[in-house]
Amino acid sequence: MKNNKFETISNLFEGKEIRSVWDQEKEEYYFSVVDVVSALTDSKEPRKYWSVLKNRLKKEGSELTTKCSQLKMMAPDGKMRIRDVLDTKGILRLIESVPSQKAEPFKLWLANLGSERIDEVFNPELAITRAVEYYRNRGYDDKWIKSRLTGIVDRFKLTDVWKENGITKNYEYGILTNEIYQEWSGMKASQYKEYKGIRKESLRDNMTDIEVALTDLGEIATRELVKEHKPYGLKENREIAKRGGRIAKNTRNDLEKELGKSVISKENALNYKYLDSSKLHKKRLDKGKENHTDIK
């Protein structure tokens, strides 16, 4: 697993710390199973509790145990040690498997979430309303929201023409999207996210209006070029995606020449920052040493 970043997620599970590892390549979090078990139960030996639970789940034929991986995480003594971890879906399934009163609020939340999604199948407008309310709560104005929803529809138009021209796999869509980003911004989508200090968050939701416009231009240009030249398969479509991204690049160059500065911004819409747990742990150790000296 490459380019992992370690961080501690605090203020979850009644203030209990849940250690996690961010896999930049997969854009996925992996959480410490023992930490979650400790937070959800009153067990004084969460590792032993997890060991017993894991054996029970194995006997029941649960796929949860096969989804469990092992990664190095920061231990209380400051050393990196191997720990059982699960991704977000795995952790939610784990919560459903823990027979504890503390897990009940999470189970109720999951049940309500499932009910909401079923309602949206019968009435898709509910999903759109939920998205609009989410953006409003995040401080986006209605003009921005309308533009964002239009951009989502335009994105579907692009993937539709790709599909018509031999692109069927998810990773292929990702490769083509990266070609557009790479051409006009000089970065793949994952690199762009890292530059802006975001992870699972939407890249477009954290762009300036200029960055969004350039992204839209690159995708719209690619779509029209695909419709005109009819490339087929990944190789031919990659060349067209590069050409579409180059059109946005030319626009960027012209604008930056007039402005005298780069339009690529580190600005994001987050009201929080990610912490590197190795640095955070070092600060705690240093603070502990200071307190120990004061006691003496």
C-alpha cells in the first residue's frame, strides 16, 4: 500500500479515539478494529473481545473476517505495530455484529439510512432535495448549487459517449478523467486532492469557480471530440481526452498570462484539517515529558 498517511480521528464514539490509516491510492480509510470494539463495549480487554468475536464470525461464515486486513498503526508507546483494520463498510458491518447497548444508536442510524435510500428509489426527488439541503448547510449559494447539479448532468453526458465508444470499466473512466486533469492542471485527480488538502471529499466541491470552469471545459471539449471523431477503446479515447484537456490548458495559459498568476489554488471548502497522527503522538509524548518534569 503506497503513500499511506496516518491520522487519529477524535471526537467519535463518545470521545474515544479511533485510529485510522488513509490509503491515498484507493482513497479509502482503514480503521482499527480494536479501537472500535473498545468504544462500543465495556470490555477491559478489547483485543481479547475482538478475538472471540472474530472466531464466532468465522464459524458463522461471515465475510467480515475475510475483509479484515492488517496494517501498521501508531501504538501508545509511539511505535508502529500491526493491527487488524476494516474499511468503512467493514466497520459498519462490525457495529451490526457487536451485541452491545452502545452499538444500538449506530444500528438505529443505519436502519434509518437504509429506509431513506429505499424511499428515494420510489421518489428520486428526495435524493436531489437531500443534496441541495446538504450544499446549503455547507454554505453554498443556490446559484452555485444549480451550476453544480448541471455539471453532474454534463458529466453523465461525457460518460455516456465514452460508453458508446467502448469504455465499460470503472477504472477506464478514472484513467480518462485523469488524462483530462493531467493535461490542463498538471496533476491527476488524486494529486489535485492532495494539493488541496482533501481526501474523500469531492474535488469539484472544493474548487474555485475558475477551476470548475476549466474542468468543465476540458470535459465538454472531450465529449464533443469523441462525438466527432468516434474513437473506440481505451487507447484511442485516451488520446482524445488529452486533446480535450489541452483545450482547457490553452484557456488556462491565456488567463494566467493576463492575470500574471496561477489559477490553480490550494483553497478548499473544509472547516477542518487532517492531522498526521505520528506528529500528534510526538506532541503528546513531549507534553507528557514536560508534565513529568514539572511533577519532579
